[in-house]
Amino acid sequence: MQNIGIDLADFEYIRKNNLIYVDKTEFLYKIVSENKYYFLSRPRRFGKTLFVDTLEKFYQGKKDLFEGLYISNQDLDWEKHPVIRLDFNEIISQTTEQLKIVLTEKLIDYANQYNLELTSTYVPTKFNELIKKISKKTKHGVVLLVDEYDKPILSHFGVIEGSINKIRTARANQNFLKLVYDNLKPLEPYLEKVFITGVTKFSKLSIFSTLNNLIELDQNEEFAEIMGYTEKELDEYFSPYFSKLAEKNNLTISECRNKFKQMYNGFRFTEKDSRVYNPFSVGNALKNADFDNYWFESGTPTFLVELIKNKNFDLSNLENIEVGKNEIKAY
């Protein structure tokens, strides 16, 4: 029985250590073979970073890692491309000055990897210079992967009384990042693919305003199951674990699956009735053979909780609230 790797985001480690990997490379194939610019928003701990890492390994030409997966049977050249990956979970942004310094260090580090010297002193133009020089040196388009793009903004929106300075920092970070991303459109000849993830879209229009051909995947029915596990995937990859879970909790397999569905099958990202389970909850519940609120305890949406407290929402009526597609699309 294959082991479950909980909250792992290293595709190469998962594959080389024979851990369970739920094959999402059908969606990877669509992304690498179609449009150039993509944006995907999903809640935390839903597999965004793992998907970004899988994209990186694909563009690094590591075909052996994909053996037996959907994408390995497709007609692709597996050509290696230079990759710039910016993970804003790892980039300090307590102040805008910090954000500029750490981002500059990241860009210089990539330049060093390709033995390049950057002459620009202004971060947005340094970003522009880096992509152009890498593309010209390698004679390939650069793949830009941006994970959790909204972290430097959202982390300062605590909706706490008297947090004016935090909101100012959030807006300053937003304005700075917009200057960086404004380079993406004119850099089109030097880019192979751009894939951006985040939790929210509240600032998407202003940050990526120049990318009018950015494909949004969040409510795209074709990509409804790009992250999270379907009922079919639970059957295919995790059946042995349900036997252990049922036995420990004195349930039949049918009773166990019904309870599991009731607790963890609450996510649907499009109007299409395609429901998925949160991967973090699935991994913990099956590995521990116990039912618990794993995702909420580890990935509590602090912004939402603070907003509810600050605005005195009536929580007793929360289950009856319906929000339409247009409201969700309002940034």
C-alpha cells in the first residue's frame, strides 16, 4: 500500500519515493499545449504549490518523473525551458522595502544561475532585463511561475481596528507588484508560459491590468477538477485506507464513505456539479484513520474570520446565504 504524503508540494520527491500522487496531468497537458497566460485562484492547502511544482518539473524536461501518468502518453517534445519561479510564501513582505529587497535578491540569484549580469537598479526593469537575457542566452522562451501572488497584499488585510498602517502597506505592495507585472505584456516574445496562482482575485484587475489575454481558470468548467479529489479518484487511489478508517471507527465501508463525504466533500468551483474533496483533509483523515476538521484548523481563512467579527455578521444564518456567480466575480 502506497504511503500518503500530507501537504507535500515537491512533485519529484513524491514520485521518487513512491507516495500517492493523484494524476492531474491531464490539466497540465491542456495548459502546456494551449494558451500562454493563466491565472488560478483556490483556497490554501488545495494543491496550488504542488501543481506549480509539477509544471516546473515538466518544463525542466524531467520526463522520467511523469512515467505512467496521463501526460506521458501525449505527443509532446518535452523540450527544456528556463524557469523563473516566484513563491510569495517565501518572499518576506512585512514592508514594501523588504519586498523590493528580497525580490531583487531572487532576480539576482536567477541571473547568477545563468552567469548573467543585471545592470538595472530599478526592480521592475531588472525583472524585464532578466527575462530578456535568459531567453536570448538559452534561445528558449522563459516559463514564469508565480505562486500565491496575493500574499504580500492579503497578509496585511487583517481587518483589525486601527490597522491603517497595514492597509497602507498592502496597497503599497500592490502598487509595486503592478509595476513589476506590467512588464509581462511587452515581454511576450521572450515568454513561453505564465502561470499565476493566488487565494483571491480582489486585486487582480489592477495588478494584471495589462494582461488582457490572461485565462482565468477558477470558474472554468473544463478545469473544475484541476485541484481537489473527486469521488472517482478516492476509489482509484485511496480504497485500502478506507478499510482501515471504517474498521477503526466501527463502520461499514458504505457508512464510512457516507460520513467521509458529509465531512469533506463540500467544495464546488463551477456551476457544473463537480464536487471535490480537500486534499489536506483527505490525507490527514485517511492517514490518521480519524475524522476531524483538519483543513479549517490548519488553513483558517483569517481574513474572513476577522471580517465576520468586525462586521458582526449573524452566524446563525450563515448556512442559508447564497452568493451568485456575479458577486464572486466582483473584485
